[in-house]
Amino acid sequence: MQMGGADAHGLYSGVDAKMVYSALTKFLEVSGCDARIMACAPRNPDELSYLISTGARSIALDPVDFDNCFNACHFLNLNHDVRSSWESVFGDVNAYDLVK
């Protein structure tokens, strides 16, 4: 959505992707529709993080982009930070044991 400018057919594709995504998310919430959003091809860790944090149910991501996004500084300490936060609340108990 964010590849601005007109293409060879005169179609304009430069839209505010976050605005469209937010409007679609709000529509689904308000309408009670049980449809789900599938996001396609986030280009960097910020876009991926935005999609995950705002409720995209699935994300189509090229394996190369996946590596680029998850090897970025943004995500390097994520596992450690999540584990530390979990352990501060639940101790050494894993999620599986909590739902047995």
C-alpha cells in the first residue's frame, strides 16, 4: 500500500497503510464480523511490530524478510525480556502447566 505514485495503468497506490489497517480493524470490531486480517509483506521490524501489536491474525512474510526483521536490534532481546517479565510474575512455571 505504501509504494506511492501512479503505476503504468495510472492507478495510484500510495496510501497510508496504517490508516487503512486501523480503519479495517475498527470496522471488524464495531460490526462484530468474525473476519480476520492477514497482513502481507511488512518491510522492516517497525512495520512487523505494528502489525503484531495491533492484532493482525496472520502475516505473510518472505523468509529473507523474516530473517531481516527478527535479527534486527528491535527483536534481539525480545525472548530474554519476555522470559524475565514472565518469571517476575509466575516464577519458574511455564504456560502449559498453568492451563492443565
